Amino acid sequence: MKKTKSDETDLLVMSIVAGMQEKKAKSIKVLDLRKIKSGFTDCFVICHGTSDRHVESIVDSVEETVRKKRKEKPWNVEGSERNEWVLIDYINVIAHVFVEEKRNFYAIEELWGDAEITEFDDVL
């Protein structure tokens, strides 16, 4: 059976989540934008770390996990100079890794409040 674009997107999302969980990212949420007329991506995966170093390790883990599981590299990575808000762009899925203060300030989940949101429990 042939995989659809939606199946591929879901597999990429789960690989990103796995990379985040590997480094104990906090408050992981997936915002599914496919039913919204956003036009530029299918999903956001959002989390935060407890420090800039934690953010850096989460970003590294996401890139490594996706490379191993999906054989994909990000199209673009922005914000890794300061590690306060790093955006990892896989075109169909964009991962946002914040420090908690910046996540609360920008409140992306609220901006996209009409998205279908899936929350993941924190890994202890």
C-alpha cells in the first residue's frame, strides 16, 4: 500500500517528537494545520527547554533522530546562534524549540488556536 503525503507528514511529526522526548523537552505539542487555510505548512511541533543549552541539545536530537528515522535533513534552521527560539524547517513540518520565557512571550499555540492540538506528556 502506497503512503500518502499525510502519512509521511505524520511519520515526520512522530520522529520530531521522538527527538524532543529523547532530550526531555517540556510541554511538547503538535498543532495540525492541515484543515486550516494556512497554506505554508502542515504541522508545527512545539516544545521548550529549561536553558539555552537544553534547547541546543533538543535541536541536535531532533535533527539526528529525523536523519536516522526518515533520512531527511532540515531545509533550514534559524535561531541556533542564541538558542532562545530555534526553528527547524522540514517544509511540511516546522519544529519550534524555545526557552520557556520566549515560548510564553510569543504564545504560538494561541496564535493558531483553531488548529487541532495534540499534547504529549513530559518524559520524566
